[in-house]
Amino acid sequence: MPAGTSSAPVRSAIAGLGAIGLKVAESVDAGIPGCALAAVSAQNLAGARERLSGLKHPVPVVAIDALEPLADIVVECAPAHLLAEIIEPFLRAGKKAIVLSCGALLKHDLLVSVARASGGQIIVPTGALIGLDAVSAAAEGDIRSVHMITRKPVKGLVGAPYLVENNIDVESIKQPLLLFEGTARAAAAGFPANLNVAVALSLAGIGPDRTTLEIWADPALERNIHRIEVDADSARFSMAIENIPSENPRTGRITALSVISCLRKMNAPQRVGS
């Protein structure tokens, strides 16, 4: 391409218009170099059109199965059970998918195979965590252990399948309560709306069956707190983050910002971080 010219912007679709999807849509509409909002899908199409009425550049609001022809990349911000329906058409077309419901990837191993065969790519952003670049770097050597401790306000955990199945009432607790100890795979199954961060950590490192986790409910907290301990042959390190919840108490505000940062890096002339 001759000097002084620029490529066409990447057409971006957003699937799901909750707290994260709406923030991403508004940010892309406001302007991310090399990126253009092309289409949006949501379970309530009429409601989505209303929520997007303030965009400077209106875009089609369509059903999930109509997204792929309209965009080069899809940002999945939807309920986990819709993951395959949203991203598989993009992957089969050799396109990219940014996935937030990464816990659902553990139930859909075929999606990675589809991406490999077609030249597509599944991208899991850092989301509400910190230091996935350090974990993935350490994984190039030998990681002996990865342990994560998550502490959440009670309202961010209410309704989780693990709590329902085990008849655990967190709404009445007065002191911090350890709810779960186990693997990232088990946590993703028991807390599908809460622990995508644990799966992202496991995918960056030693996998969902070796990454271990504690989940605490704490009635005194107003933020979601994650602490990670990694022991590897290249380094021993710990990381902690306290996330301010979005309007959805299960999701931190920084999650949407992580997606926006990921999109901004797609065509950036300078990229910091691996």
C-alpha cells in the first residue's frame, strides 16, 4: 500500500447490549482509529434500538444470525449460552471474535478447532483481571502453580447455580464466607456469570484443571477483589485488583474498558504489552 494511504476501518459488530456492550458501542461510535461500528445484536431488538438512539452514526440492530455478513470482528458480550451461536459463523468465515463469556469456551472445544481450520481467531481480553501478559509469558517456561482468591459483594453472587444447587443463602451472611474451593473449570460451571476471569487466567497459564480458586462472599465489600499468586521457573509473582462494579453487579467497569483497549490495539501504530 502506498505511503500516506490507510486501510479501511475494521467493521465491528457487538452481540449483547448490557452494561459492557453499550459502553463498547458508544466508545466505538465516538471514535477508535481503524475501527468502525457496523452492527449490533441483542435479545431485545427494540430495546437495543432505543438504547442506541443517541449514537452519532446509527447502525443496524439485527438478529444474531444476521451479524456475520455485516462485520469483520464480533465482540461477544451476551449470556454465555449464546456464545457458539454468536462467534462460530465469524470463525468459519476466517474472522475474529472477542469473547467475554470465556467460561463457555470450556464447553465448546470445537470452536478453537473451527478457528484453527479456517484462519479465524478467538481473542480473550484481559477483562477484570491484571497481568495476563505476565502469566502467558511465564507459561512459555514452566508454571508450577496458579492460585486465585476472589472476594465479591454479596449482590454480585446471588443466583449463581452453585449457590442454588447447594442451598447456600449468601444474602443473610454477616461475615465473609468461603463459598467455593476448586478448579477454574468447576468455578466456571458453578458461577458462569461471575468467574470468566478465572477461565481467562487459566487459558493464559496452565489450564482450567490446574488453576485453583477460592471464592468468598463478603457483605462489607463494595468492590470485586481478585488476587493471583503464580509460582513459575521464571518468576514468582502476585497481583491484586479491586474492581468497581458496573450497573451490573456481576461485572466490573474495567471489563468494558479492556475490550475498548483491545479494539484500539488492533490497528495501532504502537502496541504496548504482549
